[in-house]
Amino acid sequence: MKRIALLGATGSIGRQALEIVDAHPGLELVAAASGSQSIDGLAPLTQVGGDLTDLLERAEPDLVLNAVVGFAGLRATLWCLEHGVDLALANKESLVTGGELATEAHARGQGRLLPVDSEHSALHQCLEGRGAETVHSVVLTASGGPFRGRTRDDLADVTPEEALAHPTWNMGPKITVDSATLANKGLELIEAHFLFDLPYDRIEVAIHPTSVVHALVRFRDGAALAHLGYPDMRVPISYALTYPERAATPIPQLDLASGLTLEFSAPDLETFPLLPLAREAGRRGGTYPCAFNAANEVAVAAFLDGRLPFLGIAEVVEEALAAADGAPARDLDELVEADADARRVAERGLQPA
Ligand code: NAD
Ligand code: MG
């Protein structure tokens, strides 16, 4: 029996994970947490809000699925990595903000770090067993979101409702808005940098509207391996929860005869400036990625609340990055401080001038 703790159990990833756990006799849910919704009786141990590491200490899980949204997931990620407890990571924000601390904790703890983000799960599978020296570069695919093909002018008046209408994936509201701005792909660039120890100039982004190819690895001999599948998060969730077993799922097999469209193009960096801003924050390193994330969380919440126009999200993030000092965080407290500083600047940016 693999003892699973599920953090973020009421969310989009959390609910799909519950389905996978229910269907697999080798997986036992020993603990579950949510942010605010009651989850009494969902697991032997439950917690709503608070410090999630308290729950993990009590639950003694073999594997933690961190499906919390945002910076709130950081402490649990670091706890797992430090304690050598296997971590299935959906909460990309924790690796974006705490990438350096996480890498160090992982090296000490020596547990497994299994990405749940579909692109990174795909890369994990394409890279497994290959020498780092054989890898030329990797490509993360992006659907392009609901506003693919639009110009900046077109985006001035778009509503939260339009931003939440994602063409291929059905996800929580924060990541759905991030997909519409391409900030999500920016966060994923930084996530890939830390997960696979790759420099930014070897991580590319390609727009691929049907989301069938999740990622691709180019090798030095000219071969490229891609990972294909219908867009369904139960596949990477199941892969991470049952690794290395690759358990069966009820997801339909890819049907080539029904016609698959595999089109790719370069992202429009002018219309979607959060992607190049994230790349720049990643390159600069230190706490710049943390500032990027914090400001983005504040701006996305304000957009969803109707307090900020869509194009304002990138402006708020750009201002917060300009104001940040980016000094590396030596510990979690310093990271929490960098996050709070960037949030303050971002909140100021929301006030009418
Ligand atoms: P969601 O908004 O649907 O769910 C978020 C979950 O986190 C909820 O259960 C909520 O209660 C919980 N939560 C929030 N704050 C918390 C706190 N302080 N303490 C404990 N729990 C808290 O989000 P989602 O779409 O499921 O995404 C979760 C994470 O997975 C995000 O980091 C997202 O980027 C990543 N991800 C999601 C998808 C997807 O398909 N939904 C795909 C790839 C990656
Ligand atoms: Mg993804």
C-alpha cells in the first residue's frame, strides 16, 4: 500500500487525484487538506488551511501530492523534499518561487520529485534514462489559451468570463487565467529549469492549439522524442501517484485514424509579455521569480474580481519586477519576505493613479 497525502483536495487536480486513488487498490488516502472548504471524512486525517506540514508530520505519508494553488504550497513542498518523502508536484508556484531552496532540500532529502504538470511529466518521461550530455534542448507546448491569435488591442476589454473559457483544459481559475496571459508557460519555463537543471536558452515554448503533444526533447544526434496524449490531467496524476508502475487509467487511447492536428507556431511575445517577463525573471534568478509569481497572483486575483483589466496583469508584474531587488533568499523566511514585498508593490499598482 502506498500512503498518499493529498493537499488541495477540493481543487481541479485534487478531485481528479481522488478518482485515481479510488480506482487503484494499491493507493491509500491517509490525509487530505484544503484551503477553506470543509473536507470532514474525506480521509483519516484532514486539515483546512493552516500550516500543512503539521498534517504531513502526523500522517507519515509515502507520497504527497501537492495540488495547492499558489505560494501557499511552498512550505509543504520544502518539507517533503527535506524529509525525503516522495513528492508529486502540481503546485508549480512552489518550485518557481523556491527553486533554489527546493533543489538544495531535494539533494539532502533524496526523495523522488515527480512532476504532475503535464508538460513536465512528459519531459520526465522523454528524459528518463538519458544522459544529460545527450540532450540538446526541450520544448514546452502551450495551447495559446482562449486569446490565441488576438492582438493587444483586442485584449483591452476582455472579461474574466472570456479568460476562463479555456479551449482544451478544464482547470482551476488561477491557472486558467495564467494560460490566457501565457504567464502559465512562463512559470513552467522556470519550473522546467529547476526540475531538469537546464539553462533557459535550452528551454523553448511552442504554441500547439490542440494540446496533444505535451512536450518534446531534442537530442544531440538530431532525434526528437515527443509525448502525446489527449489533454487529461488524470494521465500525469496517475503517472506520478503510481510511479514507476504506470497503472492503467480509463482514458481513451490516442486515435490517429480519427485525425489529429499537430500544428506548431512561435508564441506572440508582444501580445503576451508575461512569457518573456518570466523568462527574464528566471534568467536573473535570485528572488526575481518569486517577485514575478507574487505580483502575478495579486494581479490575477484583482482581474478575476473585476478590479484590473486583462492587460493590467502584465503591467502590475512588470512594475513589481522593476521594484524588486532580487537578492537570493537564504531561507524560507527571506523568501516569504520577498513574496510579501512584491505583493505590496503589486497591490499599490492596483490603485488608480
Ligand atoms: P484549484 O483552484 O482548482 O484548487 C486549488 C486547491 O488548493 C483547492 O483545493 C484549495 O482549497 C487549495 N488551497 C488553496 N489555498 C490553500 C491553502 N492555503 N492551504 C491548503 N490548501 C489550499 O487549482 P488547480 O487548478 O487544481 O491547481 C492546483 C495546482 O496545480 C496549481 O499550482 C496549478 O498551477 C497546478 N496545475 C493545475 C493543472 C490543472 O489542470 N488544474 C494543470 C497543471 C498544473
Ligand atoms: Mg502545464
